[in-house]
Amino acid sequence: MAGTKTFIFVSIDGMTDPLGQSQVLPYLVGLTKSGKKIGIVSCEKRENWKSQHHIIEQITKEAGISWDYCFYKTSKPFISKQQNYNSLKRIVYQKVQENNHNVVLHCRSYLAGLIGLKAKQKFNTGFIFDMRGFWADERIEGGIWNKSNPIGAYLYAYFKKKEKEMLVQSDAIISLTHKAKSVILNWKLGIKDSKITVIPCCADLSHFSKEKIKQQQFMQLKSKFPQLQDKFVLSYVGSLGTWYMADEMLQFFKILSQKTESIFFIITKDDKSIVHEAAKKHHINLDKLIIVSATRAEIPYYISLSDASLFFIKPSFSKSASSPTKMGELLSMGVPVITNTGVGDVDSIIKDTQCGISISSFNTSEYQKAVADLLENRNLYKKNTVMAANQYFSLKDGIEQYAKVYNSFN
């Protein structure tokens, strides 16, 4: 395949989704700066597209990235999934043919990966499998599929078979964690160590930066929350969906609030009732909770109000492949983290950098130990946060790692 290759990023997630704007576009824009010819094929949700498409069009135009998309259908569960997949595949095949098959497909997760696998077999295109995690296992462990149901059992078996095919037949594999890379190599599929590049969910450290905080804006925000004055502010940032453990996080906060005057500052777009119900169950006064929603531009300011940030994630096999985006963002803002073991490389990063605390089980004595540790050592942990963010979650390093993978196709 002669001539300059075109790299086409394929995603069932939209660029107008928050995830597309934080975890896809910054990398691709960075890669164009190293002279790569890049296109995007994505599946957009109409609501997000209506409010955000002009922003994405401006970003892609300025970077010289072509952006093609179809619209995400949700009307009939299984049929609409198939329609989304077929629409995406049709555009990808069209782009492959427009570029005389001189294309590398960079496929985000499993549904896009299936398109990459088929295109490689049909057109001999390059194929990067950016797996993001053990998707089929995640759907079982998250309760989306049920193996005791014939459809759930069939889908799980089908995608585990395809997972092996994508791992074996791809030209390069991206894993979010070293732990997942070890799991894959232990499967003895004949995959070389060098084929798997580990790139965690990096953070835009220039956006999540203490230096970028405008003092006047920060003081105005602080004045909106007088109840934070002279309190230990524990924050939580992000959605409270399937994997995040609201009950356990509130139990931890309750013990913290018994040891020191505290506020649990929750920055989420989710319904407050999830938190309120859990708080009532654990007899936590709702006055001790502040629940707010913030835009991406505002989040660094809100994070800056906190002394430490908490996130507990259900530990499971599929979570060995997870890299929580919020971790790099919080550390870059100088905020120590409290989390749990069994999630990707999180515990080894905390152990290596001393930027926070990871607990190994969810019980009162473990919470008490962690609270005592936090109150005693928070200044030490705080001192190490920005260094840890730069060492493990730098977007610049992530782009360099992707560039090495892209360069291997020249």
C-alpha cells in the first residue's frame, strides 16, 4: 500500500458526547500536529449533536480532520443496535474505498472493532484495536446482559469469540492498563508483548491546572458555598451509574464526618435522589451534602474547593481493564484521591506515587483506618498529586504513545 496512509478513527460513541470531547478529540488533534492524515467516523446522538456539532465542526476543521457520522438510533433495543452498526460500517467502507484502501482503521471498543476486523479481512486495511476494556465481561458484571438468559448467553459467547479474533488479527492493540495487558498475554494467544501498548485515560493537564485558576472567579464560586468554610471538603466528581458505589462512599463520609467537621461535595449531572436515598439509609444529615452540576469549563474550579476526592468502583474482572478518567484530572488539580483496589492500575499508581489512599475492602474498620491515614497524611499526599498526574496521566505522553503506534504503519 503506497502513499501516505489515512488513519480513520471509528467510534460507536459520538464526538458530541462529553467522552468524545475529553477522551478522543484531544488525542486526534495532537496526532494531526505530527503530520498524520486523520478522519473520524462516529455515531452521534441527535440531542448532543444539536447542541454541540458546531463546536466539533470547528475543532475538526481547524485540525484538518474529516468528520463523517450517522445518527444513533435507540427505538428498538436489538434492531437499533444492528442499525447503528450497519450505518457506521457503511460509512467506514465508503471511506476505505475513497482512500484506495490505503487506510488504517483505529477502532474504539468492540462494536467498532468488529468493523475493523471485517474491513481488514475484506480490504486488507490496517487495524488498531483500541479495546478500552473487557466489554463483554463488563456487560455481564454490570447487569446489562444475563448469562442465564439465552440471548445474554449467546451475545456473551459471540463477543468473547470475536474478542480473541480481534486481538489476534489486529495489527496493534491499545490497552488502558498494564493489568489487562498481563491478562491478555496469559491467554497464550500467540500475541507478542510489543503488540500491546498501554495508554491510560489521560487528562488534559493544561485544562485541569491549578495555574489556570483565575483567583477572582474562584473567590466568587467559593462565596456561593459559605457552608464549606472551615470544613474538610470531600468531593466526588462524575456520574453515579452502574459501577460507582454511592452507599459505600456515604458510609466512608459518615466516618470522616465523625472525626472532623466535613462536607461531602458531589459534582454530578445525575439525579440527586440517588444520593439522598443512600444518605437517609445511613442516617446522614442532608445538610452535610452539597450536590451541584458543572460544565467542563467549571469543573476545575469546583474540584479546587475540595481537600480530597473519593471514588469507589465495584471491583470485578472487567474492571482490571479500567482507567478512571477522573483520577488524572483530580491529581492534576492537586487533590489527593481515596479509592479502592481491584480497578486497573489504580492501586499500583497510588502505591508508587503516594498521591492518596486505596482501601482493599468495604467495611467500617477499613474506612476508619483510611480516614485516620487521610487526616494525618493529607499534606504529604497533596504534595505528590501533580507529579503523579504528570507521570501517569499526561495527555502529551498519551499522544506520543499513539504516534508511535501510528508510525509503525509507515
